[in-house]
Amino acid sequence: MSALLTALGVCKNFGLTPALRGVDLSVDAGEVLAVMGPSGSGKSTLLHCLAGILLPDAGEVTFDGERVDRMPDRQRSRLRRTAFGFVFQFGQLVPELPALENIALPLLLAGQRRRVAETAAEQWLARLGLDGLGHRVPGELSGGQAQRVAVARALVAGPRLVFADEPTGSLDSVAADQVMDMFVDTAKSEGVGIVVVTHEARVAAYADRTVTVRDGRVVQPAVVS
Amino acid sequence: MTVSYALLGLLELADRHGYDLKQSYDRRFGAARPLRFGQVYRTLAQLERDGLIEIVGVEPGAGPERKRYSITAEGVTDLERWLSEPEDPQPHLQTVLFTKVVLALQSGRNAEQFLDTQRERHLAVMRELTAARRTASLQDSLLLDYQLFHIEADLRWIDHAAGRLDALVDKIQEIRL
């Protein structure tokens, strides 16, 4: 099986400071990949380069056979909207909109009819154990509930790859487990690739595979027979 | 110590034979390490000598006689006292990890590589436990969580040590043995 996303020799500098110094990695469909590393190791920069939010200074990022780093801006934006989903640590929900509309948002932006979008959003609410909470605005949800809404929004449009940057960073361990359970279930049932940046080993342990980034490189542990 | 109180706790629920007690213990607490029969009978004999349990019946069985045990009022009091007393935290030190890092640093070997390899091994075990946890009963997942949090603590130390190797190497090599 060929990888859904591959990075080859990805380098990124901020001014004179190198953030990534030649990263290789790949993600398959249905695979959960955890990216770990200390603060400032470059793991978030890596995620942004993989997702086409940042352009690498050198190296290649290929999604489904197409070079993301060579796409024009408009095409990369489209890719992010249609093929990718995103979950961040904080503040990604629209505070004025109820949970249901927050989840439906990607479908509405893609031009779906409201009724279709809201029906899909309701199905996600039920799937996440949030039935009956669709009318609440984010401020009326607990941290764990709001984060599950954010995950639903990332998944509602049927992305092929989800990028999550510290998605459990603001949650207690029980809520974190619920969010990670959902990611794994979705990856396995829908064949979605998932890249999770985390500094928590308990979160990374949900992944099929973990890579560790340090000083802008993927750490290669010695092979132990 | 823990085993005697676990048996007391099971006897508090109902009177039982030694054989039943072993089965109940294994189901509830013994996933990793089931009790041996010898240990069960030795512990029961000790509890009986201490007046915490008593024999309330003897029935002939297929093999030896089956004694039926019951917790005494004194046993209940002792169990309550044990449950209400906090335990001293155990450091659970994996001193072997510490020793390897110090030996590597003092001899100029590659401690970072050791820590990276160890991190991989810890993460692999955490992945296995997390996968098991996803299908485990609530009680089993509670035990798996306990194991996961302890391994995670090791990992945090590994990352912490890895971040300070450069400073540590000078300090450790300074110390004359």
C-alpha cells in the first residue's frame, strides 16, 4: 500500500533559525501517527508543513501522489478544506454558534444545504455521546465536550487526513481518553489517516506508531534485535 | 500484607471456603499474579490465629475437609483501620535506568542513544497496554491505567534526563570516585 502522505527531507527555517532539518515520514490511510518531542523541537512546524499551512524551504510533501509544496495557494487552500481536517488545543469553535452549527460549518462552507449539513452534524453528536447538547454554545460545554465537538467538526466533511496539534492538551485524562478513542475508532472504521502532535506519552500510546522529533530531526532509535 | 486484607475484604462480603476465596481473589485482583493455594491456606491460618477470622463449619469434600471461614468483629475493625490509613507513596524507582545513564555519562558513552532506545521500548509497552485497555472491563482498565501512569512517569524522567545530558556529563565526570 502506498502512503497517503509522505515527507522527504523537509527543511524549514524561521529567519536564521532552522526549525526543521530534513524530516522524512509517512502516514498511511487508517493509520494514527503520533509526533512527540520537547517544546521547541519543531513538531508543530512539521505538522504545519505536512498540512500545507507552511511551505517547506526544502524537501517534498506529497499527498495522494500530488506535491503539496508545489501547489498554488488556491489549490492548497482547497486541499485543506476538502481533504484535511484540523483539531487544535484551544479556541477553534465559533463562540456564537451552537455546537450543532459549529459541526455543520465545514459542510455549509462547502455549499451543502443546511438541512443535509445539520443532519450529518446530528449524527456526529450522537456518535460522540453528545446527544441533546447540539443547541449549546461552546461556552456552555465542558472542555472535553467542546473538544469532541471540535473533533466532530474536523471529521464531518469526510476528510482523508486529520491533523491534530495537542488535541488533548487542555483536557483531563478521562476526557483525553474519550477524544483519543474517537480518533482511533474513526481512523479504523473510515480509513482516515491521523497525525497527532502531542507531548503526552499516554496520548501517543493510542497511535499505531510514534515518531520523536528533536532539534528539527526525527530521532532514529538504535535498532535492537 | 495486601493479600491478607484482600482476603479479609472478600470474607466481609460472605463466608467462604479457601478454594472459593482463591477463585474470587484471582478474578478480582489476581489478573497479573494469581494466588497459590499454599499461600491462601497459610494466610487464612495466620488470620485465624490473630482472631480476625474464624472457622464456622467443616464439611467433608472430595479430598481434605473444607473449612468455611467467617470474618470476626475484630477482623472488620482491622480491615476498616487498614482501608482508612493512607499508604506511604512508593517511589517505584527503576534504578536500573538511572544507573545506566550515569554509567554511560561517566564513561563517555552515548547516553542519549540509550535513552532514545529506552523511550521506544516504554512507548511500545504503553501502546500494548492502551490497546488492551480499549476492550477491557472497567475494573481491568483501572489497573491498566495505573500501569500506564507509572510507565508514563518513567518516560517523563527519560525526557527530562535527555534534555539535560550536556549539563550532566560535565558534573558527573567532575566527581572523582
